[in-house]
Amino acid sequence: MADADAERASDQEARRLRAATALAGAWKDADDPRLSRLTRLAARLFDAPRAALMLIEPERIRLAGRIGHAADSIPRDAALADVVLRCSRSALHADVSGAAFFACAPLRDPRGLVVGVLAVEDDRPRDGVTPGQLEALGELADLATEELIRGADQARAAAERLLDAERLALALSAARLGEFEWNVKTDRLRISERMARISGIPAGEVAAEEGKAVWPYIHPEDREITREDLRAQLRDTGRYEVEYRRAQGVDGHEQWSRGSGVMVLDDEGRPDLLMGVVQDITDQREADERRDNLVAELDHRIKNILAVVQSVAAQSARKSSSLDAFLKTFAARLKSMSSAHDLISAARWRGATLGRIAAAELGGLAPNQTRWDGPELFLTPRAAAALSLALHELAVNAVKYGSLSTETGRVEIVWRRSPDGGFSLEWLETGGPLTSEPVTRGFGATLVEDVVGRELGGEAKIDYRRSGVTAMIHAAASALADAPEPEPAPAEPERIVETIGGGDDNFRAGAIAGLKVLIVEDSLLLAMELEAGLEDSGVEVVGCAAELGEALSMLELGFDAAVLDADLNGQSVAPVAEVLRKEGRPFVFATGYADKAAPMGFDAPIVRKPYNVHQIAKALASVTGRG
């Protein structure tokens, strides 16, 4: 029982201290005249030399509005504290803390907790105190309490305003905003420090000169149009928002601002105060310009790629003896262009390294018979695409007729920097069959010697020596670019997936005859081509889905395997793959994303676009056990 009483007393003391701190904390000045006026009246009421508002603190008693007291606080004497805490109404006490006369009235917080007293003291004993005096002391204590509460509320409001101002300052700083005010009637302009840092206009209050003071800080070419636009918007709506260039600094760097404001009218509807903000949008404008340039460059590249594909198709057809030969040659050349595109896009369309280009074209051909070596050189996108095609043509020729057509032949690629800032690359074949110059010049030779030489800003020459084909490619300095900052290594997938590359001459398309296949592809032309090719191989295509919902609904059909486009009009095909995995039905992925494997966790082959039906057939045979 005693423990419970002690705990309740301790809890009440803690609440009392919090309440006293909340009331007294707002009064930084213990001698505030609003409080001193009340204590002075209390002292006069009893003709006493000392009076104060005594507020309880943990170790001391604070004296606010003190009259006749030298210090603003005294030690928390047990006897005095007991009198203060037990004071429930106006009362007289004798011999309290050395005072022969001690009259007090309680100070209560809004919840009724006694947090202190209004006390009047005298060293001389006193007789004849009337009930009216004690009642008046209580009323003064109530007034003092109201003043304490009002001061605490005002302090909280001021603290909240200060916090709001700090939040606003942080928001303005984060948004790179600066604020200003123009008093139209006094023609004075107040510029904040943030505004000054952005605009260059000196901070503080300056003469506005009817707005003319700001125009020198705007780019000369933008002043007139900005002025007209601003005035028109204020006239029509009372608000404005304009973008303009700032006057160039010493570095000559072009800087942009966005200004927004509103005109406040007086009681008679006349302009009184223009308030506004200015934002530094230099980075945003530069980002917009980069995006616009990227879109324009992308449009240009797409048109160039289509033109190149058209040219390659025409030249391949002109030099091919049959439709099958054309399709095989053309598909291989498109694959080479796709590989170059993958390398370039991996570097965010800034180019590709020569070593990676060589690895992409030769890495899958007879690993023990090929070698490439040279310094790290970074090629522009145009040069990378051209060189990739050249190495592809040379590699195809080596596999068909040259050093890589035998097990003893070798191909070496060596490159080095040229004195003029470009580079020279040598292709050398050895150990293969004897070679001689062809009777007619094929498109591959034309591509290497004419097209590639021009695209690299230099020249290229193929030499058909009896010991093996050699090629010398010289590129100008313009074919090289500065290497970008290295990108962070991509996270390793949870499972290893197989990537299906080019065709396998030992694979028979008839191996998949009789299979029932579902095609999920958002490109109608690709789906039609794939369906026709698979049906030529004896496959029954049970359906073609172009949308995610359509694909999910077709999972009820009976089929042996599925071909899944990884991206369906911006939606991942993962939900379809997940259902197939749970049901144990095999599938392969077909994707145009060079840097993205199958959706995480799916153990399935991947066929990269552009693909041919032979590659899809090979992948289907692999997952159905027919490979």
C-alpha cells in the first residue's frame, strides 16, 4: 500500500514539474513587466516588502515577477516546497523559510495541478489580515496564472512559426528557390539571401525603381520579352510565371531562372505588394536539352539503322545465288549489327571498346584458334557499328573458306594507336588452306574496304595472300571517344540461364515436329514469322497472344512448350512464366533486352532478338528433351 502511495506521489510530482516547466519555460525574463505588475499589486495589498510568483522546479523554486527578491530562484527548501505544493486556496502562514509573515494563493495549470503560488512575504509578523485581502490575493493569482498560460501559448506559437520558417527555408533551399517582395507604394524591393545567391541581386532592401532594378540581372536578349510577358500575365490574372536566362557570369556559363509571383491589392483594388519566388532551373533546362538531343539522336540513329538494314538486304540479295543463301547471310549480318548495338547501348550509347567488339565477333568461334590483343580503345557508336560489321564479314569468310575452316588454322587481331591519334588494326589468318583473290568482289569485301573505311574516317584493305587472308584497317582520331565512367557491375542472377546464340548446323529442325507450342509475342509481324517458321518445322502452334491477360487466358490450352517475349507492351511476362514453372511446362524466353536476362529466378533458355526460327527451334528442342 505504501509503495502504491509513493508511486502515485512520484507520478503527480512528475506531472506537476512538466506543467510548471511548460508554463515557466516561456518566460525567459524573470522580471517581465506583465508579471511584475501583478506581484507589485500583491505586495501593496499587504504592504509587504517582498512578493513573487513561486514556480516549482526539481531542485529550485523559480521566482518570476519578483519584488524585493535579489535572486531569480532559491533552493527548494522542504518546508517552503511543502507549503507551495499543499496550497489549495489563499492562506496565511507563519515562519516559512525565515519569513514571519507568508501569504500565498495557488497557481494552477489548465488541468488544475498546483504548480506554484503567488506569495507575499515580510520579516515582521502581521495581524489583522482580512478575508477580503486573501480573496484579492487569490484573484491576483488567477490573473497571474492566465498571464502565464497566455505567455506559454504565445511561446509555443512563436516556436511553431520559427519551425515553419525553418521548414520553409529548407524547402526553398532544396528546391533552389529564393523569395522577394516589392512594396509597390514605397517602391522598395526586399531580396532574401537565397534570392541573392540565385539572381545576383544584392540581398536586403533596395530601391525597386518601378521594377527597373532587376532588369540588369536578366540576359539582354530576354529582357524585353520577359518584361512584356510578366506585365501581360499580371494584368490578366494578377499572377505570373516566366522563364528567362540570367545575365552571364564571369565563366560565361548560361544560367536559367523561373520566376513566379502574385500581386496583392489594397482595399481600393490598387497594386500594393508583389510577392514572388525565383528558382534556379539551370540543371533542369540542361537535362531537358539533353533529353531533346537524345530523342533527336535516337530518331537519327533509327533512320540510319533502317537505311543500313535496307542497304545490307539489297546488297546481300544481289550477291546471293538462292533465297536460302540470302536468308542465312542476311540474318548473320543482322545478328552482327545487333551485337554491336548491344555493346553500344551497354555504354549508354556512348560507344564501345575495341576489345569487346573483337570478343563479340570472335569469342564464339573456335576459342583455341582465335586471339586478339591491343590497347584499351573506346570507339564512337558509328565507328563501333562499322568495325563490328567488318570483323563479322572477315570472320564469316574465315569460317567458310579461310583459317577457321580447318582445325589447324588461326586468326589473330592486333591493333595499336596511330601517330595521328587514330588506330590501326591488322587481321591475320595463318595455318588454313591456300587462298587466292576471288574472281568477283563480294559484298563482304565491299563492306570492309569501302563502307568501313569511310565510316572510320580512314581506309581498309584486304590482301588475299596464299598463306591466308590479311586485312589492314586504319581509323582516324574521330573514330575514338573518351571512355565513360565505369558502370557498376550488374547483380548476378539467382540462377544460371542458357543463352541460345546462332544456328547449329548439326541441329535438325525436324526434331521438334509434332510439338504443340504457344507463342506469346507483342509484335504481330514477329509472331506471324515465328508461327510460319515453326509450322514449316512440323510444329502445331496452338495460339498467339500479344497481351499479358490474353496470354494468361491461353494457359488453359494444351501445349508442350511456350515461347515468351520477356516484355509485353511494357508489362513483364513473369506472371505467365511463373504459372508455367509451377505446372512444370517448359518455356523459352525471346527478348530484345541485351542487359536483362530472364525474369529473376526462371531457369529457361534465352534467345536474343533479332533471332531466326532455327534458334527458336533449337531452344524448344532443348527444353523438351529433343535436342
